[in-house]
Amino acid sequence: MDTWIPFANDRFLDEFNGPLGHNLDLALDPSAANIVARKPSLLLYAFLGYLVPSAYEPALVLRKPQ
């Protein structure tokens, strides 16, 4: 997912979703954009996050229902 396209890199998404508890439903809410105003470092990660990758971790974990 690391690309040179602004806002489309793992580091930005990881830092953006952290304050939201990594909840995708909250991240897709338009009001979540306010996080950028509270955390200006996100703009740096939005444009240069490709150069500062976050830890490699799975994007999806599937679990069979019990």
C-alpha cells in the first residue's frame, strides 16, 4: 500500500487510525478529518510517509467463527 500518492501510504494510515482505535468505521466518518488539525505531523506522513514506513503488520486477520 506504500505509494507516492499523497495520503496513500501505510505510515499515514497507521498514524491516522491510531487515535481512532484503529476502527475503520470511525476512520471513514467525514468528521475524522479533524484529526489532521489536532495532529499536524499527519501532513508530513501524508506526503512523505513512503520514505518512513511503519512496522510491517498484516492488513487483515481472519478468524473462523467458533
